[in-house]
Amino acid sequence: MALHHQHSNEHHDHDHDPAAETDASAMAELLDLDAEVLEPYLSEVTGWLQELAAGPPRRRILDLGSGTGAGTLALVRRFEEAEVTALDISPHLLHRLGDKARDLGVADRVRTVQADLDAEWPALDAVDLVWASASLHHMADPDRVLTQVFAALRPGGLLAVAEMDSFPRFLPDDLGLGRPGLEARCHAALGEEHTARVPHLGSDWGARLTEAGFGIEAERTFAIELTPPLPAPAGRYAQVSLRRLRTGLASRLDADDLATLDTLIDGEGPDSLLRRDDLTVRHTRTIWVAQRP
Ligand SMILES: C[S@@+](CC[C@H](N)C(=O)[O-])C[C@H]1O[C@@H](n2cnc3c(N)ncnc32)[C@H](O)[C@@H]1O
């Protein structure tokens, strides 16, 4: 298993694989934009979590599948006495997270650990709070990971699982570019893709948490709806999101829909997502907060 504590100049993970490096950079950009555009949601969720976690100080927090640190950095802000360990399989994403923590002056409270949770659970001290946002559905065996989280938490410790109900939506039904309903067709195709490739997405996480021995403290769905005028990075967020979706659905969409997506994703054209004023950001995420008895 690849497990090590990172230092910023130790990364050579994609030196010999340009495609992997490009993919990791694209993922990092998407996660950073997601954090930036959905910052009000993250702030609300972590504020709510702070209320639920009232009582003994939560000094040790673990962010599972941290990506570039949207959750890690929000938790560092909310839990001022805590050290947050960010754990991810991707050295590239952790490297970016480390840079951001340094820029924000919180590097002394953020530790990054590279580990593949499908392979082996790293040796960590007992933790008070675990955050797993949009990560558990990626695991080959999330129930095994939940059992390991249970063991890693001290009694009374909390686990917050945040999962998205679907990919964010950005487009009006009629784009004025031919057939209406492009985004609905993309989401239908994405549903088929997820059924085939990401079977744990959309699981009943409450039931899985109970099965792992946790008591459910709270469950809440956050509906995110941003309407024009959107924050500045929203067009770029839509562009990067739809580019990823287009790549993943190339074999499931017809040529007309792929051509329309290309027109939208194109940064230069008059119909580019970066120029449109009719975009919205619509998204729901559900959070389960569970306690180790
Ligand atoms: C959709 S991203 C979510 C990132 C972050 N939690 C957020 O909300 O912005 C999923 C993350 O899970 C990580 N991941 C996927 N499989 C993993 C595994 N087996 N072990 C550790 N991390 C994993 C990915 O590298 C990625 O950073």
C-alpha cells in the first residue's frame, strides 16, 4: 500500500504518465471550483456539524477522500482547536491541499496522508470526528471502510457522510442550440454509466451506517440553487464539469448532443458556457451524522 506522510517536494507520482497527470490536474481544478462555487453550502454544513459536535473539544479530525481539501479547510476553520488529517489515494490532490493549507496559514494544523482505503487502513491515532464527502461511493467495499472508521473513532466520536444525489445541473432545458433537453439526456446516460461503474452511488447510507454499528444522530438534505447573476467562477465550474461529463459519456450520447456539448464547452465561441447568462447551479447533497456509541 502507498502510505506516507507528504512533504511538498516529494511528489513524482505522475512524472512518467502525462495522461494521468492531466486527469489529476483536471480533477483538482474541478474540486477547487466545486469548493469555491459551493462555499455557502460547505459553510452551512460545517456550522451545523459544529452544533451537533458540541461538547468535548474535537481535537483530531479525519477527512476521508479529502481531494484538494474543501472539507479539510472548512473544518480547520470551524474547529479551531483541531488538527485535521486529510487522507486520499491521490498524491497530486494532497499536494495541492498542502499548498492551500500553507497559503491559508494553517499548515501546522493540517496533515496529509496518502493511502488507498481499498487496500489497507493506515495506522492513525483515535479520532474525534470523521468527514467523508463524496468519497465513500468510490470505495470498492464501503461497508469495510465504515467498519474501519468505527474502529478509528473514539467512543462518542462522530462520522459525517456527505453524498450527492446526482451530478450538478447547469443548463436551461432549451439552450437555443437545436433539440431541447440536452442536460436531461446527459443525466439519463450518466445514470446508466453510474449503475455500471459506480454501483454504491445513491446507496442508503443511513442503513449502511446502522449496519456498521453507528447510531444515526441526524440526516439532512441541502438543496443548492444558485441563479443569475452567478458568482464569477460558476461558468468555469460548469465548463469543467460538463467537459468531464462529455468525456465520460462519449459512447452513450449521440453525435448531435456531443457536438452541442462541444459548442458549450468551447471557451472561445459565442455560445460558450463562459459567456452565457442563463446558467444556474442546481444540486442536492445529503449528510448523515452518525455516532460511535
Ligand atoms: C469526488 S472526490 C471528493 C473530494 C472531497 N472529499 C470533496 O468533497 O471535495 C472523491 C475523492 O476520493 C478519493 N478516493 C477515491 N478512491 C479512494 C480510495 N480507494 N482511497 C482513498 N481515497 C480515494 C479520490 O482521490 C477523490 O479525491
